[in-house]
Amino acid sequence: MKNLVISTILLCIILSSTFAQNSKAQIAELFPVIQESRWGFIDRSGKLVLPFQFVAAGRFSEGLAAVRPLEGNVILDWGYIDSSGKIVIKSQFNVAYEFEGGFARAASNQAGGNKRLGFIDKSGNFVVKPQFENAWNFSEGLARVFDDGKYGFVDSKGNIVIDLMFDDAEDFKNGVSRIKLGTRLGYIDKTGKYFWKPSK
């Protein structure tokens, strides 16, 4: 009896894991395609899953895709849909990128044509306010940002943890970023401390 109970529990765990993997696969297996100036989404078999209805569309990532819907003849700003086509983050962005690590780069439409980038969460709230000329996805908890000709790093709470002072910078990898001051290369850790000061 004990062995039967254990076997049943193990089977349930395996089935749950398989179901979760299949669900993730289904989310990831939708691809944007265009026909007659409208975007829709197909699955891997080529079947149209979401009809051609969007003016622009990005790829699905972490269950969401950025789209620009139509409302009558009015082109709306960027928002996000789930794999059923439901709008889960309303149209409110001038620019919207794919989600990665729970965050996506976006620019608010509240400042007119201002396309300064920040980061939103999956509720559509800015966790890093839109203030940068450019920004890159988070890597090891920090995102590389660019403004006024300089690079620095922010965390997911919007804190500038490494000042925008570099002429170039790479994303963190294994706790290290290679930076440039003028033509001199150096390396910093995630606190901004040099362990190799910029040199030629």
C-alpha cells in the first residue's frame, strides 16, 4: 500500500511537470506573421491562431507579446497580449520590447513623442521610470543604460547603482563588466569597483 501511494505521488509530479512544460511550449510556439499590412500569430504547424488584426507585433516572450491594436480606424499605442489574444497590459507605450526576466523595456506615451526608455513589470507598471536614451535587458540583476553620451547600470528598483560615467560598457557576465573610458579599457564588479583600472 505504501509503495502504491509513493508511486501515485511520483506519477502526479511527473504529469504536473510535463503539463507545465507543454504549457510553456505552447506559449513559446506562437510567431508573428504579416498579411496585407496586418499582423497575426501562427503556431509551428503554420495554423493561424490569432487573426490578422494588429498594426505591429513583436514575438512572444514569457507569455506576452507587444502589439499595436486598432480601435476602429485609430492606431493605438503599444500594449501586450497573452497567448489567447487578450490584452493584459493596455495600450500606453510609444515603444515596447520583449519581456526578459520579468521586465521589459518601454517608453511611456504620457510625454508625447518622448521615447526615453525605462522598465515595466508584467502588470505594466514602470519599475524603472522612462528616463534613458537607451537601455538593455537585465543581466545578473543589473541593466545597462545610456544617456547623455555615457553608460551606467540600474537595478530593478530603479536605483542607479553604477553612475553613468563610461564611454562604453558591456552587460555583466559572471559578476564582471568590461568598460571603456576614452580609449582605455577596464573591468568593474557589480558595485562599480575597478579590479582593473582603465588602461591602454
